[in-house]
Amino acid sequence: MKCPHCYHEVPNVFLKCPLCGLKPVSGLPGGCLLAVSASLALLITIGSYRDYSHNPSYGIGLFIVSLLLSLGAVFGLDGVRRLMNRMQAAPWRDFNLKYELARKEQETAFLQRTRVLQDAYNCSPVEFETLVKLLFERVGYQVQTTPHTGDDGIDLVLQKDNQTELVQCKRFKNNVSVQVIREFYGVMVDCRCAKGYVVTTGHFTAPARDFAAGKGIHLIDGPELADMLVKFDVPDDKLIRRKKEQ
């Protein structure tokens, strides 16, 4: 069951909530017993000073009035206690609700990134290049594709602010080795490009990252690619095919 104070899961109604430290039950049965006990005690106390034998209805009426007054007092105290418990648990309830919303948002975002990355990996090499082309166009580049043969490993040429940048697309499931980055850097030097991108659906080895550091080579691995595709709302592979056919 859920705690009525903070809505945290509680395994037993008689146990304290592990989040707010309060019991889910209100203590009402104990309050009723206390009210009856108090009424009887009050009746006995008054009965020791007055004889009701000549007027039994008076004693019965007094008992009923005493019972009602005792019940009202006990229920009133129980209501105050429950109100104080709710006031104490309010911050925990708000925190719990915010935590649940944040957790669901993170879970949704993770599932979306996973789906987007899997869709990118399921593309053909040409479709993957088109996907990356659409991404850089959304970023603000003018993008030109290169011929599929004799391109020295360069798949896209970017133009922005009178600068030329190169892109190599690697639809890998495993790691991209340092040899790939070395060859890409050699092409950058031959083309006199100060900046380039290697985009993959997989990951880069540690030597590959070390070699790329300080050389103007930006490495975009699978998780970062998925974040960028979601951020810039790049279409999935079905839309890519539709755009190619148009």
C-alpha cells in the first residue's frame, strides 16, 4: 500500500513509512477505546457523588453526553495529529513526486536515445551518411557529399563562415581504432583543413582519443550522436529514404 502522507510504498500498514517516518494507519480504533474508557470513568466518577436510582434516565443521559463529549475530544485530537502529520510529510511528498517525474523523464529520454541510435546503426552506409548530412545541416552548415569511390575516406564537406571542414562517417558497432583517426588526420593535412569530424555509432578507443586531442579532430561517438539527433530533431531512417526518393 502507499503511505497517505507521502505516497511512498509501505509493505505493512502497521509499519512506519521509511520515507516520512509516519504510520499509514490513523490510530482510530485506539481512539474509540479511549473515548469509551473516558466516558465510563467520567460516569463512575460522577456516580460516586450522586444517586441515580430515583431517576435512571438522568444517568443514561449523562452517560450519553459524556460519551459524545469524550468521542469528540478524542476524534478532535486524532484529527489534529493527522493534520500535523500531513504538514510534516508535505515536503517529503513534494520531493517524492518531483523525484518520480524526473526519473520518468530520464527513463523516457534514455529510451528515445537508445531507439535513435539503433535506428542509425540499422541504416545502410549511404543512409547513415545522409543522416549525418541532415544533422550538420540542422546545425547550420552547408553540406556537400563526396563520391562514394576515391574520396580518401571523406564522406561530407562542410562550409561555414568561409571555412571548410571534413567529415568521416563510421557506422560501427565496435570501437574506432587510432589508425582510422591517423588516416583521417593525414587527409586533413593534405586538404589544409584545420577542423574535422569523425562520427560513429560506436565508440573510440583511448589511443584514438589521445591522438585526436589538440589536432582539431572532433570525435562524435554513439551516445553523443544520439543526443545531437534528438536535440536537433533529425528525422529517422524512414524519412531519410523518403527524402532521397524525392
